[in-house]
Amino acid sequence: MATVKVCGIETEYGIHVPGGDGNPITASSLLVNAYATQADRRTGWDFEDETPANDARGFSREGTMAPVVETHLANTVLTNGARYYVDHAHPEYSSPECADPLTCVLYDKAGEEVLRRSMRAAAQLFPDAPTPVVYKNNSDGKGNSYGCHENYLMDRDVPFTKVAAAIVPHFVTRQLYAGAGKVGAETPALDRDRVHFQISQRAEFFEEVIGLETTLKRPIVNTRDEPHADPRRFRRLHVIVGDANLSEIATFLKIGTTSLVLSMVEDDVAPSRDLTPADPVRAMHEVSTDLSLERPITMADGSTATALGIQWELYTAARKYADHFGLACLGNEHVAEQVLERWEHVLHGLEQDPASLDHELDWVAKRKLVEAYRERHGCGWSDGRLAALDLQYHDLRPERSLYARLGLERLVDDESVVRAVTVPPAETRAWFRGQCLTRWPDAVVTANWDSLVFDLGTDPLRRVPMMDPLRGTAAHTQALLDASATPAQLLEKLSA
């Protein structure tokens, strides 16, 4: 049976310093440090197990560059189990491990709240300096893109080549509901004079089908082999192809459908025919620019299919898979059934009238907003006001966010989001990490996904490994935590 798809989202946020040429690294560091200071968070990240150069194929193509690990920039671990740090020139929030797609939505939204609090904290600490403004988007409009990455726990025994071959059709076409929408184009891959609006912010930046890199020659399937868990049992599929979504429905579907497709791979279930495009990179660009949703994609076997048709075939296979294998693979069977129901609903909506989904999907909501503005002001697609409107959709400041004004459907409530800012999910090892940080912040020297390092005031430091993402849960550790008045007692009980 398929491994439970423990999942998480890493979001690099766009950043701007009003009224000046502020250094984005400095501004990002200001936000992270301001939040850490106000929240009294001092636990740093443990880089000991970072291996971004490992390639799941067992080799790296000549000229390939692995991601750089920047150990010198602002970096902290939060009591909700998340990591908050500066990655390249962006503040990045990596959610804690989540056992189901709905929990992943909740902790992704908690990340947005962390960034809002960071802006307020920076303004309070430095009232005379311009406060950095944060956007949850994927490009700066000048040809630079930053990522929203996903992570999925998988069985190590499933060959990576099999995973990659099966997931490509889904990654090429899921943008139909997971795209954040974008005015115009900004890379040589597309004709800027002809492309006025895209379904995806990220699609045009992809240049290869499979590869290790994440910032240059971006691949549809990333081969980084860094499981953050027992490498003999698990792999982590690191997904870089997605948009940063504000829509909770889009995030829910992005995580839920991908989890289902990966579970099908593990259980050796496939659609009734090969859905691989002949040229996946070109197909990805074409799907993003096809607002009619009717453009045929040439398939590897010489046939054609639309992106919507491919998604329908994947949905049909997933529904049959659920009927035969059940849905425990998504961590919560009730949530998994909601994924299937919403998937079908959205595909019907896209088929009949995409505009009917304007309160559910980012790209549909944004397109409606932009078209209304064009009609009202009679402006062309090259008008700079449209690009500004696009950017303002992603503004995280509540008083400026156009997303917030449009009233898209919610799946999680504000009270739950506020709680998730400080309290970790109970169904994964994030619970143990977050609880230790809450109870004994001065004793936890560093932390990462699969271990905690304690300083008990005596040499040596003590490392507690957490190699299984589904252990360290509230059910597994709460009694142990409650019975330990000190970290020394906790470690003694763990040793016993």
C-alpha cells in the first residue's frame, strides 16, 4: 500500500522596499529577525543533514549546479514546527510536515500570517525606516522567478524513473486549477506581443523535463534526493513546478491531486493510456497561454489531447483507485474524499464555464478583475496599471490585498490559522519538534526536519533523531512530554 503522503509547502515571498533601492537580502533578513525577536524565537537551523546535491537518478549531468545552502543568512525554527529563513533574496516560510492536504492548506495560510506579523514587527522595531512589503507571487515582472515548492513523502522502493514518467502529465496540466494567473509574459519562451494573460505565473520559466537545478534550467521534475527521513525507507519528492496560491481551493487541489497521483504510482495503478506529451516543456507553456482550454497537445504516441482531457483521465483513474485501494494514503479519508469531489467539481466548471469558478481559483478571479478594469478604463494589455493590479492581488497587507477584497471561498477559518502560527500539527513529527521548542526554547540549540539538538549544560550536546515523519505525533509523544519536567528528563526517558 502507498505511503501516507506527508506533505509541506515552501514559499519564497516577493519583497519590495518602498521609496528606495533596498537590498532584498537585507530587507528579508530584517523581516525574519524582527519576527524572531518579537516572538522570542532564537533556535537556529541545523545544516548538518543538508545534501541538496544528491540526485535521485544516481548521477548529475555535466554542468548541473546543485542549489546553494546559505548558512549565514537569517534562519529560525518556529514553535509550529515550521522553518522561517532567508533563501537567496527572499523571506521563505517552510511549513511543518502535514499529514493531509487540508492541514497543509492551514499551515500554508499560517505562513502568510507569519509574514504579515513580520511586516508589523519590522515597522515597530524601525519606525523611521521604510517597511518591506511582501507579496505571495512568483515573479517580479522583469524575468526573475522565485518558487513555491511542495514536498511529498514516498516509498524509497519505487524507482524514481517510474515516478518521474508518471507525474509529468499531471504537472503539465494541473495548472488549470493551480495556476495563480499572470498579466503578460516575461521570458524568451513566449511571444510577449501575443501573450496577454496566462493561467500560471511559473510555467514559462521551465526549460527541461528532468533535472537537479531549481533556479536555472528549471525542470518540470526535480531530482533532488534529500529525504529528511530514513533514506532506506523514504524519498521526498521535491516539487518546484507550482505557483504560490492565495486561493485555498487551489492549494487544496494542488496538494491533494498530486498526493493521489503519487499514491497511484506507488500502488502501480495508471490511467488507461499513456498521457505523456511529446514535448512536455512546450506543452506546459501552451497550457498556460491557452485561455480557451481547448488547444490540443501532441502526445508521445502521436495522438492529441487537451489539458482538460488529460486531467479528466487522471481524475477517472484516481476515482477507480480510491474505490479499490481506499484513501488512507492521504492521511485522512474524509479529506481525501473532499479532494476527489472538489477535483470533479472544478473540472466540470472549467469545461462548462471557467468564469463560474471566480470565487474558487486564483487565475479565474484575477482574470475577471483585470478584464473588468480594462473595460472600465479602456486600457490595452501593455498598460502598466494592469501589471500593478496583478501585483496588488498578491499583496499580503490586508488593507492593500485585492485577493482579500474578492472574497474567495475559504476552507480554514481565521481562528484556526492564528492557532497554527504557534501550535504544530498533531499528526506528524512536527508536534514533537514544536512542543520541545515551546517548552524548552533555551535547551534546543538547533533543529531541522529529522532531528533536534539539546544542550543540557553538560558536554556533549545531545541529538534526538526523528527519522520517521509519522512518529513524534501528539498521540505518540504527548504523555512522554507531559511526564518530563525538564529536557534532561525527556532525554532520559527517550534513552530508556
